[in-house]
Amino acid sequence: MSGLTIGLASIDKLNLEIAAKRSPKVAKSAKTIFAVINQHHWMLVTLLLSNAIFIETLPIYLNKAISEMAAIIFSVVGVLFIGEVFP
């Protein structure tokens, strides 16, 4: 979610409009992207809320499969590296 938030928030609208005028395939994708980034407040709220829900529910579900301490350690390390460092 962090990579998606940064990626969508940093899109240059002018360059995307120019690329959309050059290619019909890009124009179709640009139409979808503009629908999302034009309402940037809703985009950020949705991405941050879904990220928070995932981070909070991961240890709960892992706790059913492995011990409590292992679930906490695995979820913290997993979210840190997979959700924050790698993107």
C-alpha cells in the first residue's frame, strides 16, 4: 500500500495527458487513473484505511496458525519489509 500511495500521489498529470494523446491504449489507462487521482483525498483515505486494516488483522489471523509471540514477530517483520522497505 505504501508503494501504491506514493506512486499514485506522485503521478504528473501533464505528462500523463500528453502520453494519453499519443496512444489510445495509454488514453484508456489514463482515464481510469485520472478518475482515481482527481479525488486524491478519497484515494489517500482508502489506501491508508486498507493498509491499517491489513496491519491490524494480520497478527490476529496468524495467531490461529502459530503462537502469539511468533505471530507478532512475523507480522511486524513482514509488514516492515514487504510493506515498507521493498516497495
